[in-house]
Amino acid sequence: MIRKFRAGAIAAAATIVVTLFGAEPTGARAEVQSPVPLVQAATLNATDPGAPRFVIPQTKQDVAQTYAAARPAASLSELVDTMPDTDLTGDMLCLAQAIYFEARGEPLDGQLAVGQVVVNRSHSGLYPSDYCSVVTQPAQFSFVRRGVIPQADIASHAWSRAKAVARIAHQELWPSEAKDALFFHAAYVSPSWARRKIQLARIDTHIFYR
């Protein structure tokens, strides 16, 4: 009887150990780990080739883009809010300036469409391959004077939004109605070249073509 009791006790103890240590993680444990799951997943990729691929965040911009990729935004406005409000230089600055000067009064999808035109031109092989050269190309963007881009109001909310939209357009983080567009004009003008193009979309006061 004693041996049977001991065997039963040992089996019960083993069952308790398995229950405690083999159980699914609790909500509390998951919450503690929640701030760093992507970094942990990236570390696990080294030993598990089949695991989802994540880039370990290095900067504020990397963090925003990594989390945006992990949890897709419900709207373009929400995605804009996830973008870091940091300074831009070089090509990204030129892209943001084009969005700001051509479309800062437009809705976000209209701003994104203008940025998409600049990005598309740089990839087309028909225009310069960098954003600054696309924007400053003679007789293309009306806000450019003799190859010089004016100074934006960098303290304005409009400039912050233009920078965010530039990042989204460059990284192709949100679909645009002007996906294949290379041209656009204000709806209150009727340029002769538009008759030879395929209209893709009208977004607020701009019409986009390819």
C-alpha cells in the first residue's frame, strides 16, 4: 500500500509540474513581453528559418516602420500618425517639398498621389532617377523657380504631414489611386497634353494620368 501511495503521489506531482510549466502563457506574461516581440522574433529567425522575418529596429524611423508592418494601419491618417516627425535630407527632403508645395491643402490621399508621381517618375527610365532631379527638372513643377525649391514653413503641421506622406510614398506603405501616374494637373486648367494621356483618378482638385 505504501509503495502504491508513493507511486501515486509521484505521478500526481509530475502532473502538477507538467501543468505548471507546460501550460500556455497567461495574459499577464504576454503583456510583459509585448513591448519587444519583434526584436525577439528577429533573434529567433537565426535558429528558425521558417519564422516570420522582421528587421531589428535601430532608429525611430525603423521602429515606426517595423510596427506599422506588423500591425497594418486602419487608414492613411493612422499610418501618417505612426511616422516619426524627424528632419529629412537629400532626396527625401525634395520629395516632401514637392508634396508640401503642390498638395498641402489636399486630403492625405491627394498628397500621397502627388508623392507617387515623383516616385513613379524616378523609376520610369523616362525621367531622372533621383527625386531632387525629378522635382527640379525645368518646366515640370510650378513651385520650382530656376531650379530652386523655396523654403517650406518647417514649423507648420502641413510640413510635418508632408514629411510623413513622403516616407509612406517612398516606402510604398499605402496604396494610391495614382499608382501608375506620371502626370497631374489642377482640375481648373485643361492642358493640351492631358488629351493624349490616360486619366487614372481625380482626387480633390488634382487629376492624375499615365
